[in-house]
Amino acid sequence: MANPNYVRSHTIDRAQAAEIDAGLRAHMNKVYALMGGAMVITALVSYIVGMDFKAAIAGQPTALIPVGMLETMFTSPVRYIIMFAPLAMVFLFSMRLHKMSAGTANMVFWGFAALMGLSISWIFAVFTGISIAQTFMATAAGFGAMSLYGYTTKKDLSGWGRFLFMGVIGLIVASLLNMFFFESSAMHWAISFLGVLIFAGLTAYDTQNIKNTYLQMRLSPEGEAWLDHAAISGALQLYLNFLNMFMFLLQFMGSQE
């Protein structure tokens, strides 16, 4: 005859495990939904501004943005502000995120996504629409595979963190040096290749970290407030990984106009 205490304890364990799984799935779905929303905003802003910029270059009428404003945005020193503003904003946002209300954090995240769309809008004036779409699909496939790996693997990926973080710092420094000093095509391709690998690795690492953080902190005294902030933070990390993978991969797959 089965021991009733054994049956009862195992029933409770299974119920708790099911509850944890359901909570984790809901949390990850929220992370991906926030990330997806940010990607839509970035895509819309970059497409609208980029197509107007392309029309202005061709001497054609623009749809929304006056030609003079586009010239200021892309041919004057203002272009450096547009280029580097997202980098400054993401550092400030990451530091201040948990001091904001969830509503404010969401609004800042959407604003950051729009600013990022503005900063990469030039791609529509340089690369063909088909190659941008193909690169996006390839990025989505690679991102999905690496995120799934990070979510399902039993291997501890925490050891990747320091190496990948140093890789990102190296990419930023190398990109700035090549942009302003070396202007080497060989260095450009090397940076792009390493960029794809590093942000693919970060996708797996961050996905596992988001999952593990939820499992460790799900009973936090802060409750829903903590979960809301954690979801936004996770979405920001994955958004940046996806976008950087896309931009680096575009250097290989993009066909110029």
C-alpha cells in the first residue's frame, strides 16, 4: 500500500513545479512581448525616416520629413548625436531602471526603441529592401535558436558573461577606432564577424540569466513591481542582442542600392 505522506508530498511537489513553470512561461512571454513591441517601433521609425532620406538623396519629394531637416540630421554634426545618443541613453536607462515606476520604465523603453530606429534609419538609403528583409529573417532564426538554447540547456552559461562583456567593450573600441582613424575594410569585416558571434552568445547567456533570475527571485518581497522591472530589463537585453546581430549580419548579407 502506498504511503499516504509520500503520495501527498509528491503531489504537492508536482503542483509547485507546475506553478513555477507557469509563472516562468508567463514571465518569458512578457519579456518577448516587450522586446517584440520595441522591435516594431524601431522598424517603423527607421523605415519612415530611412525612406524619406532615400527620397531626399534621389531628389524626390519626401513623405513626412522636410529635406532640410534630413540634411541636418544626416550630413551635419547632428548625425553624431543621433549615432551615439542611444548608447548614452541605454547606459542611463539601465542604471535608473529599478528606480522608475513600471509605467515610466515602459515609456522610456519605447522612447529608446524609437531613438534607435532613428539612428539606424540610414540602412534604407544604403541597402536594398530585399536584403534588409532577408537579413532580418536570418537574424530572427539565429536569435530564436540561441535563445531557445539558453532557455533549455542544462549547461551553466554564467562563465560566458565576463568573456562576452569584454568582447562587447572590445567591439565598441575597435569600431570607434576604425570609424575615425583606421578606416580599414579588413578590420570592418573582422569586427562584423566577431559581432555576430558575440551577440549570438549573449542571446543564449542573457536568456538563461533571465530565466534563472526569475527562479531565484520569484518570491521577492517586492512582488509584481520587481517582476515588471525584471521583464523590461530582460526585454532590453534581448532587444539589444537582436539589433546588434542584425546590424553586424547586414554587413555580410546586405546588398547596396
